[in-house]
Amino acid sequence: MSGMKHRALAEAERYRQAATLGEVADRGVDIFCWCNRCGHNAVVASASLIATLGEGYPVPDIGVRMHCTRCNGKDVATRPDWPSLGQVARHG
């Protein structure tokens, strides 16, 4: 494989890597958790997760270590709790 193609593939792979707790916390963002079993959701502080899992822990993998506080299910999805623009009020 040529050097240029190798660099292009490496750059593309860098963009596909999951965000880590440290990266998300540096932006002041917490973690949104969603139970795929009952739909219960909550936001967990990034700082408390870093204390337990470390800064390098990938955000999508956090759900494997959690359970729902409502139904005790273990099918929990996690993602950064990015700020939103709010509810859309006008639907043209």
C-alpha cells in the first residue's frame, strides 16, 4: 500500500474512533444513558464515571457496565449528552 493511501486510511480511522470519557469531560459534557428494555433514561456526570473507569474509557462501552435503575435491565446504551437546540416548535 502506498504511503499516501496508508495515511488517508489512518486519518479516516481516527475519525471513526469512539469518544472517550476524558474527551467528553474536557468539553463539559456528561453521559446520556438509555435503557433499551424499558426506555428509562438519565444523565450521569462524566467526572463520576472517570473516577471509576478512567479518562480513556470509550463512551459507547460504558453501557455494558451499567444497569437500569427502573427495571434492572442490562441493555443500556450510552452517548455524550450533547447540548441540543431545544424542542422544535415550528414544523413548516
